[in-house]
Amino acid sequence: MAPLDTFILRRRIAYFSMEIALSPAIHTYAGGLGVLAGDVARSCADLDLPVVFVTLVSRSGHLRQEIDAAGRQVEHGDPWNPAEWATPLGAMVAVEIEGRRVWLRPWLHVLTSPLGNTIPVILLDTDVEQNAESDRLITDRLYGGDNAYRLKQEIVLGLGGEQMLRALGFRISKYHLNEGHAALLTLAILKYQRRRTRSWAGALLYEVDPVRARCIFTTHTPVEAGHDRFPYDLVERTLGSFIEIDQLKLLAGKDELNMTCLALNLSGFVNGVAQRHTETTQRMFPGYQIRAITNGVHAATWAHPRVAEIFQDVAPGWSHEPEILARADVMSDEAIWQAHQAAKGELVAKVAELTGKALDPALPILAFARRMTGYKRPDLLFYDVERLRRIAAKRPFQVVLAGKAHPKDWDGKRLIELLHQRMRELEGAVTVAFLPNYDFGLARYLVSGADIWLNTPLPPYEASGTSGMKAGLNGVLNLSVLDGWWVEACLEGVTGWAIGKDHENGEHSAMELYDKLETIVLPLWYEDRARWIWMMKQSIAKIGYYFNSQRMMRRYASEAYLG
């Protein structure tokens, strides 16, 4: 492993994220936010950008999902051993939490690009002997515990992370906040560089602009519940004397600490993660300049190996410059179809391994794999079971589902139970499989092995959505509600199909979904294979070339990091 000294001198940008998906074996992520952060890191390594990443060690992970006989989610810890993947560093720093000094130890994980470039990831850990037993658990479970536990984690990430980088010798000129969890680091920067003024108002007058010049904030959610808020009495007890509450209210909201508002007020560059999402965010937070940088995925990570071989033949250099995939539509029909069949065979085998269900590789597979929560509407496909039966009787199809519900999302858990109930009702008519413990590794099977990628969120609550990008990169055709990234990517009948009428009404959305399946999508699969393969190639060429993290990071570098 490369020593830390090799990174310190040239690292000028710090990327803070509560979660990051570095490897299927490193359980420091919960879902799409972390997978995106991992793709950001991989592209930073590819492009040799001078970035250091900061996150929590999350020794017990987020959750390992089991489905019981009744179709209910059962949650377990998902531990990993940092010593197998990272090196402990000698420096330690302390932050004040509830009047106590809580010590942090850093671990260094080095992410290496296929080109040989490396990126340092600092994992913050409170599980050290100097801490009280309760404080040793602060960095144990990602998004675990109650509101107080979450605030402690965000203090460790924001205040502790900023202090740790200085202790290790990094000289950071720009800080990139991946969602509001890290917003407290803006206060750390503000406090560190405060001039000797007699009042906070003076500090605001003279120092807010320099802080804004150093901070970049990417917001990911248009869902109100996704913006962390903490009551000020809790903040005062937990944060102590770091900042006076009356002063904090000037930056973070009068009634409660709103981490998104704090980040908005102290970041000079703010962006949403798709054009539609940016429009929604601008309506939620009027008065701020919010730019749009649409998310992307790391093409070399998510392309199936057989598909990647074809890419290398028709577009050499594609993994470093995915825009070259614009020429992927010249690949042979037979080559891409055979590659897809290999990926599909692997998915069929994985479904049998995990569920015991036998899918037929000769039939089309629809996949829905997202976090299980109400606004993503995982149950929309099953709105009318009898209609599904009739459609499948004419042109059979299969469905593969996957996704976790947050432990405290009771509606999400009920949706998982409902999906299993629908599976039982459809038995003998439509084969439906639910794959437990959806994660980084399982996603690779789904996004390459399905034939149709289904996404049915309730607009405007889809910020971006990157799973459909991964599917499109592999030639899997998207059938999705026009929201998030799909607004920019959908060319009807070319890259996939849109569900785009009355989204407020679940019945109308479901009927349009059924109509598309029955009259357009399934007939094309069964009756015009040449056109289907043509669409697969168009999907790769028109989605893969643009919706990738290389393009995304080049935009951040030129517009935010160098600004």
C-alpha cells in the first residue's frame, strides 16, 4: 500500500461523504449515494485528479437483509474488518461531543485505477481505547441509531474530518460535500480561519465569502425527509461550545438545524444531480444559484466483462474516455446479443442460487432493483394482478426484484411484504423472484443480465437514479417514468420507453405501464429481434457515451474545483 506521504503534497480537493462503495467487501455504503461516491473515486483515480476522500469506517456496515418465510425484511449487522482493507495511521484528533473529548483514528484505504493512479480514502474511526464505550460505537453502524446518534456521526464526519486532514498534513483548497451530512465542516473551516473579531456578526461579514469560495455542495434528494434536521436543544447539548446557537441560526435555519440550508449558505458552488432535479431543488430553495451536473456511472466497473470485450474492439480506450462509446452502435448484432445472453445466464444462475427459482433464459426478464420506499413505487407493476396475468398469458415474461428498506422505514418494509404477497398470487402465471440483500455485487448481475430495466418513481422525487444508466451501458433497455436522469436520456423507441402521463394517479401510471408492456415492449421482444438488438446498441451508444462518471468529474473539475 502506498504511504500517506505520497498523497499529501498534491491533494488539494477533499470529498466528504457519509458513505462510499469502494468494494463489495467493504461495507461503508447503504445505497445509491454511496455507490455514486465510489464511482466518483474510481473516476478521480482514472483522471488522476488531486482528491482525497473522507468517510466513516462503519465497521458494522448498514444492514444485511434477510427475507423470512412471510416475506418480511429481517435486518442483521453487516460487519467488515478494516484491517483487511486499510492501514491504520498514527495521527489522532479529538472532537467535543456532549462535553467529552471523542478521539478519532484514521484508516487509509488506497483505491488504484487500472491505469496505476491511486486515490487515498480516509476512514474515520472512534473505536479506540481512549473513548468511552458509547463513543466507541459512533462510527460503528452507518445511519444507525436515533437522531442524537446521527448528529454525533455528522460531527465526526464534518468537524472531525476537517481536523483530521489538517493533522495529517493535507493542505486543502476545496471541500466537496456529497449531500448535507458533511455540512458541519463548513463551520470548522469558518472557525479555523476566523479573524480576531469581537462578534459573530463580524465573522459573518468578513469570512463567509472565503468559506463559500472553498466549498462545493452537491444535493441529491428532493424528498423532504432526506434533508437532515436537528432540534437546537439537541444541537446545543451535543455540539457544546463550538458555536453559539443564536449564531448558528443565522446560517442553518431559525427553528432547527437544517444541514441542507447550512451547506447552501456556506457553499459557493451548489449543484443538483440532473437537470430535472436541479429545477425541483431551485423551487425548494429559491434564492440560491443551483447548477446542474447530471450524475454518471463508472463505465469500466459496471460494463459486464463480455460487453467490455466488445467495447475494446470497437472503441479502444473507452474505459478512460467513455465518450468514444458513441461509436458502439457499429458493433455486430451477434456479438452484443451473445454477450448479453452470457450476462443473462449469470443472472439466471444467481436467482436460482439465492431463491431456488428457475428462470427461463428464453423469456424476457424485467428487473426492478431500488431502495424499497414509498415514492419509488416498487408495487406499481403489481397494481392490477389480473391485468398482469392476461398480459403474461399472451407473451410470457419474468420479473426479478431486489432492494432494502431502511430499518425505520415501516412503509418500505410493508412494501416488501406486499411484493411477496403479489408473488404468491401470480404463481403459475408470472415467475417473480425477490433477491435478498441487494448490494454492489448483486447489482452487477442485475444491470447486465436483465432485458428490461423498470423504474417507476413518483415525480419529482427521483433526484437522478444511476441504476438505469448502468443497465443502459450494458444494452438493457429502460422502461421508466420521465423523471431524474431519464428525462435527458429517453429517446422513445430508441434508448427505451417512457411512462409519462398522469404520475400523481397510481392507477393511471399503472395502466400506461401495462399498455406499454402489452402493445409495444413485449411484442417487439417476441416479433422483431433485429429491432430490439438495434435498440440495445443505441442504448449503449447514446447512454454510455454521456452518462458516465468520467464526464461528470471532468465537469466538476473544470467548473467547481478550478473555479
